[in-house]
Amino acid sequence: MRRSKYGEEQIIGILKEHGAGLSAAELCRKYGISDATFYKWRSKYGGMEVSDARKLKALEEENRKLKKLLAESMLDVSTLREMLGRNF
């Protein structure tokens, strides 16, 4: 997946500029982003502070790790069930 050239802090700063009165079109031209990107950022980061964005990123990372652990354990369980089925 391609990484954005803007971090969460920068994105929140751009959204605060929009809240201060700049139009979305002006911001898109200024920062070289598309309208779709701007509105996607607004839906994800709208109303957030930098600390909130960091917490969100940490929670997403933890969720990713937990999903990976769950998938690995389910694979182990299915392997064990298959082996037990053959033995009996």
C-alpha cells in the first residue's frame, strides 16, 4: 500500500486551515492533493487533535497485530484437528 507524503499532524493542520476559512479547492491546489483525498481525510481526521490521531494509529496497529495472532491460532487449531482426525 502506498504511503502518503503527509503525516497525521500535517493532515490535521490542513484540515484546520479549512476550518479557518480556506476553501477545499484552494487547499487542494496549495498542497497538490485531489478533492477525493481531501474529503477522505476530512471524514477520517475531521475534528481530531494530533494526540487523537496518534492514539488512533496505535489502536489500528494493535488491532492489526491481534488479527494476525487470531489467524495464526485458528490455523494451528485447524491443523491440530486435522491431525487428530487422522489418528482416530
